[in-house]
Amino acid sequence: MLSGSRAAVVGGYTAVLAMANTNPVTDTAEAAERVLDLGVKAGLVDVQPVGAVTRGLEGKELAELGLMARSRAKVRVFSDDGKCVGDARVMRRALEYVRAFGGVISQHSQDPSLAGPTACCHEGELSGQLGLPGWPGVAEEVIVARDVMLARHTGSRVHVAHVSTAGSVEVLRWARSQGIAVTAEVTPHHLLLTTDLLSGYDPTFKVNPPLRPSEDVLALRAALADGTIDAVATDHAPHARQDKEHAFVDAAFGMLGLETALPVVATVMVREGLLDWAGVARVMSANPARIAGLDGHGQELAVGAPAHLALIDASASGVVDRDASVSQSRNNPWHGRTLDAKVVHTVFGGTVTVRGGVLA
């Protein structure tokens, strides 16, 4: 928790959502309160626990949704992140349950019958050449389509995590036109990195959902710019070296993202004129805080408002060095890349936590 909190504040964050796919799984009120307390102990950012949708992330029985919501952690976001709630009946029940207290179900959209647990490369010509199990875009899109229809049926809220395909963008755009209560996020790596990076079998670039072709990347950028996608979320997944240094198929999924998220968005979206800095604040602060119900975050500056701030040097640029990271992990996909902008200072609750780009 301390390492992740340090990475967050260096990246300019004052609040983070801690996903439920931990050991033990955050599927009880006690587990959620434990995550909350660890975040308070670290004292660098507000750590808001995300509760599991199902017990043990097994997709069968609902977890203690109501108890987690009524606990000290006040959980409002629920996700089996890393695993899809594949059973439509279970997903419907979860949506109906959280509606009573204004909760939201965040879905990892991956139909297991179309993209199983070994799928690790966008299905296409490259996956065939490399001999890697394919993860077709349609495996994401059919779950996104199903869940927006369930959200319409139940009158509840669904949030689509780490959107990665142009087809999913089309579904989301239609859902918004129908007034369905759906929100969505995209990761920094899906905004910039493409599947051709897998040609060297470097497990640093193994992530779930996988990196996609350039046409998907361009569609995601356009959707973030026009508001079809609401937010940027890092899907930050640190791993020990021994978990990543395997053959590509056997390596762990995931990459670092907290320290570099804002520079990636600046490089991809601001430099290309797709977002101005007010737009960056919207997709990286205001909208995420609104979706997650984080009081005191994502607000405009005002006298008496909580002093949760990040000060950015928009004119700066620099080369990413994974060995300079405050994270204990080194699975950094941005190593050696030049990215725009720099977080200079971070203020959490009126206390300076980062000064001049380093931990205070």
C-alpha cells in the first residue's frame, strides 16, 4: 500500500481506487475496512476500496455488497477486475442490488468463451505469426453490449473498465444516445501503445485487455476527446520481476501506470490538440471523482475547499527511466520514451507530499 501510494502522489494523484483482485479478495466489509485503514496509515492519498462483485471473484455468488456499502469504507464501486462477471443473471442481480444505494458495477469485459485465460495477444495476423493465443476484440464488445442493455433494463449504473476496441466505442456511443447510465474509462497504454510491440515477446507489454492495432487506438483517442469515454484510469499493475520474467504466455498480465499517466495523456491528447488542459482535468480528476463518488476530489479551486492539488509544468518533457521509479516494480512500458509535461508538486489535504517532482 505504501509503495502504491508513493507512486500515486508522484504521478499527481490525491485519491486512488484500490481494486478488489488482491489476496485476500476484498469481498467482505472487514476486508474493505482493512484496505481503507492501510491507506490511512500510508497517509499520502485517499485510498478508496473497490469491492468485489462476487465472492472470491469466482463469478457465482454475490459478495457482501450491502455490508461493504454500509461499512466504514463506504464502498460504492464494485468490480471483479481481471475477471469478467460472465453470467448475465449474476450481473443483473448485482446491478439491481447496488441501485438501492447508488453504487456502480465496473466490468472487465472479456467473454471467457471467446477469450479464455491464456489469451494474451490481439487476435489477428500478428498473433498467428507469433503463435500466441488470440484475444479478439469481439470478446470485449459482446460483454459491453450485454451490460449496457442490462443497465437499461435495471435502471442501474454500469462502468466499462479499460475499453480497448473501436467496436466497444460504437456500443458506448449508441448507449449514450439512448440515455443509458453507462460510463467508461481508457488506460494510458491503450491510448498510445499498439499490438506490434509484442513482436519481440517482451512480457512488459503483456496486459489484459491486450494492446490493440492503431485503428483501435485512434478510435479510443477520439472517444476520449468527444466524451464518449469519460475518464482515464491507469489499471496500475505492479509485478515482481520473477512474475514477469517468463515466456510471454506464462508471464503475469499488467504494467505500471500511476507515475506516467499524466505525461502520456499530455503527449497523446494535448500535443495533438485533442484535449486542452481543462479537458485533462476533466478526464483525469473531475469525471473519475464523480463516477466513484469521491467527495472532496475533482473539484474546482475555491476558498474552503479541500486542498487536494497537483501542479503541472506543461512545458516540461523528459525521458522515462524505470530505475528512477518510486515503485518497487520495474514493469514499466514507457522506459526510454520521451513524454510531455511533469508533475512538479502534489498537495494532499493541505500537506505537500511531492515537492519539485520528488517525495517531500
